Amino acid sequence: MLNDIEIAKKAKLKPISKIAEDIGLKQNDIELYGNYKAKISYEALKQIKNNKMGKLILVSAITPTPAGEGKTTNSIGLSMALNKIGKKSIVAIREPSLGPTFGVKGGAAGGGYSQVLPMEDINLHFTGDMHAITAAHNTLASLIDNHLVAGNKLRIDPVRVSWGRVLDVNDRALRNVIIGLGGRGQGIPREEGFDITSASEIMAILCLANDISELKEKIGRIVIGYSYSKEPVTVKMLGVEGSIAVLLKDALKPNLVQTTENTPALVHGGPFANIAQGANSILATKTALRLADYVVTEAGFGFDLGAEKFFDIVSQYGEFCTHAVVLVATVRALKMHGGVKKKYLSKPNPKAVEEGLENLGKHLENIGKFGMKSIVAINRFTSDTQEELDIVKEFCHDKNAEVEVVTFWGEGGNGGTELAQKVIDSIDKHICDQKPLYDWEWPVEKKIETIARRIYGAENIDFTEKAKRHIRRINKYGFDKLPVCIAKTQKSLSDNPELLGRPKDFLVTVREIIIAAGAGFLIPVTGEILRMPGLPKKPNAEVIDIDDEAEISGLM
């Protein structure tokens, strides 16, 4: 059996100019990055601004496990399947981060015969967006430190600087560092830390900005720390929002590529759903909606993370409505939620599947809380038995949810044409009646508690003394009307990664709340979640290689 990279290399790609032509873009509407990658120009984005918008389909999943659910593969496959049944479709997804690519997860360009291509480029440096965001974030950090030693006109308290550094690498050694050592000329010594680039507020801003003007405005609103009198200090007060925006001039443009079946794909932005909003840029999604009749996008990790934020934050800022939700589940993942260890997942175990179904059930309930109905896509593995698949199907029918078995990994778009038709039928039957879970005007505590209780299923919420201080500060400076983007482990519905299935009677602990005023949300940090991941014992970097002919292997 061929692996992902071998399948990708055998795919017959069309010149990207031809892919652009298929969706109504001319040669001068795109900026080429070689033969198979391009950015859509600002002029083209202006020209299509008044186009009629297509229908949006959101792909989410049950709580992820090491067994894998294949959400990106299914998003890509569904878009290809829609084209197979005669619909004009584009898939819009996030860019991979180098951290997970070389770490535990591997790449994020789909898999098998449902990939976005060229997968090696997309999984590595692509068009340089990640590097631009990293550079913009760290340039701002250096400007803050320069201000401190060059007179400190804004009277910034070095101890209260809240803007650290980022790197698109999983590096636990950089989580907590001391900077400025070596004497007065080297800066002011203080504790700081690195986050991964995907957690940068610059990343969140890029993915929530509609144009350069809004990008610059949002950057200006970033709170970088507090003065000696404990007043917030913003980038606009530093007067450098323009220079930071300059570094993002090209990164803001959506990237156009194609799938293994030459379906157009916009791959842009890369916030993680466990520590940020977990969706591709609203600019890419809206561009796709103006160029296609149906757009498939995905929300990171489980529905409790990426999809909740998609409905409560991304959709609100993007001002678009979701017409259908596809929830991806696998028999293997359900077995893990039913208590089976990873090494035994290939063995038939109908009882474990039944016991794991509570996790699927909770996510189906959550979808209904946003006024949506779900279609469940069972991503079939070769080890799945018909009995196990039937158990999942019967459960979905009992929950009044449509369900279809798909094989996008092995068959591409042909592996899910029945699912594609069910999605179209669902869209034709229902008007878009999406609704948010909470009102942004609510108090901060109520917004957090609403998500924790209604979506996660928490019994109670504990705010540490530090979090309570942060809430007082948030209220004092008028940030309390912002939505909340909760940072939580992706491995459980709770904030404890060890609690699989559908945990009950658990406590969610909010240890701090970060103000991301530029992005336009608050970040309550729960449990032990970290914003700079570490590498696993055996990172994927150990199998990635390149030969004398510059052929890459080991990317997954």
C-alpha cells in the first residue's frame, strides 16, 4: 500500500493558473509561487467582493485520539465528492505548523487519495506565511525591548510586559526563559517565554482580518503590557502598527492550491483550536464562498473546541452562516473512548464501540445547541467490522442524525459521494438558522461557565485567584464585552486529558485569562494546557529525510 507522500508524488497536478481559471480567476488575478502554488491578489479580492456567496459546510469531529479521526482528509474528500456529483466546490483549510509536522502529529495536508498538493511544500515552508507571522510577532517584541532601554517614554513596567516571543517549533525548553542578560546594553533582564507561532495573537488577527486596513487596526489594539500606573499599553501607543502590518502584506493573501483530484483549495492561516480559534482565515473562507457554490471548511480538534469557537467567534467576525455540519467519527477512536488501548484497536470489539458512543452523543447534542443538525461521517478503516459500523449507524439513527460511511483516504472523492448528496439534501431542506451559544454582552464569568457547562459538560468552574485578578482588570479597562476563546486540552471534553469518553461531575479550572484585544477575544487558560508544545519521545523528525535527488520522504 502506498503512503501519503508516495500517493502525492503520483498525482497529476494541473498548472495553478488552470485551477484559478476553473474558478473564474484570470492570470493576473494570481501571484505565482512556482507552477502549483499561488496567492490571490488584492485586486482580485476587491473584484469578487460583490459576488453571490455560496453555501458553507463545516467539518468537525468527536474528541480526537491518537488513533486519528481524519478530519482534514474528510474535508478535502467531501469537497472532491461534491464536485463528483456535479457541484462547484472549493475546500478552505488551515496551513500546517512545522511544530506538529516534525513532532507527534505529522503533516496536516490530508491523507491518502484526499490530499491538498503539493503536500511537501504545504507541510514545510509553503508560501512563507508562518515565517512572516513569526517575524511580525518577534519584531514587535524587539521594538518593545528597544522602547524600554531608549527612554521608556510610555513608562512601561518591564515586569508587566505581556508580549513574549514565538517560534514555529515544538520546543519545551523555551517555555520559560530569562532575557536581557549580559549588562545594561543588552536590555533589561526579566522572565519571558515562547509560544508556538500558531498561538500568536498576530496569527489570530491575520485569520480574523478582512483587509489590510482592518489588519493594521487590529494590530494597533494589541495590549503589549502595562505602565507603572497599571494602565494598558497598546501597539498603537508605540506607533509601530504600520511596520508590523508591512511584514504581513503578502501573508494576508489567501493561498490557492489543488487537491489530488484537482479540486481548488484555499490553504491559509494556522491557529490551533486548543489554544486559539482553530479555523482558517475568514478572508480565505469568504473568498471561496464568492468563487464556488459550496465551500467545505473545518474546525480544529473536536466540536467542543474548534467548532464552538467557529460559531461563537469566527462566524460572528466573518458574518457568514453555516448551512451544514459534518461530524467525523471512527470506530477506532470510539474504541479508545470505550477504554481500549491503541495497540488493540485493530481487534474487533463491539462492546468498546458501544461504550465509546457517549462521546459521539455529546458532540451531537452540542451541535444542536447552535441550531444545527449534523450528518455523521464514519471514516472507515480496514480493520472495522460490519457489526461495529452498524452499531455506530444505529446510534446515529436513534439520535435522529444522518450517517454515512466514507472511505476518502483510499478512494478520494468516490469514497463519499453518498455523503455529499446527503449534505446537499440537508442544505436544500433547511434555511441557515445558526445561532451563537452566548451573548458577548454577558459578564466574562457567565460566558466561560456557559461553554464549560453546556459544551464540555462540567459540573462546576473554579477561577484561581490569578484568574479573578485578571477578570477585575478586564472589567476595569472595558474588555469584558469580548467573546471568550478557551484554551483547553483537545484530548478530553474536560480540562483533564486523562478523562476520555463523556466525563461527568468534573471541575474546570481557569488559571488565568489573557487579553487578546487585537484579535478581539479573551483567552481563559484551563487545566495544564500549554501554548508551546513539546516533542514526543520519538518525534516524526526521526523519519523525515531527503535523498541526493532532493526527494523528501517520511512526511505524513
